[in-house]
Amino acid sequence: MLNSSKEVIFRRENSDQHMLFDDIVRQDQYYDDLGKVRHRLHKSTPNIQSIVLTDMDRSKMNKIYERKLDRELTGPR
């Protein structure tokens, strides 16, 4: 396991990162974006079966809402 030191090592690759933190708003936005990316990376990727099931559920719900809307617009049969 790598041990990271407490000191910041300035390199050419990470020197532009420190310029971002001159402004508090930019710093907050950077960490918000970083948190969103980390959250997305830890989520599991849906498989094709779950996608198909979700689409089927969505189509069922759409049919129900269409019937409800049709009933409200035209009245009961």
C-alpha cells in the first residue's frame, strides 16, 4: 500500500489544480463535481435485463396514464 505524505508535491501535472482554489466558489464547485463523478463511478451499470424490465414498466404506466387522460377528456363510456 502506498503511503501518501502530508506535503503537497508541486509537479507540472498538478500545478494548475492549485489555481482553481483561489476562489471559494470554484473550490466548492470542483468538489461538488468530483463527488458526483465518484458517486457515478461507484454505481453499478444496469444490465440489459433490468433495462428491458424498466422499459416494460414505463410502457405500462404510460398506458395507464393515457387511459386516465382519455377518461377525463371524454368521460366514461
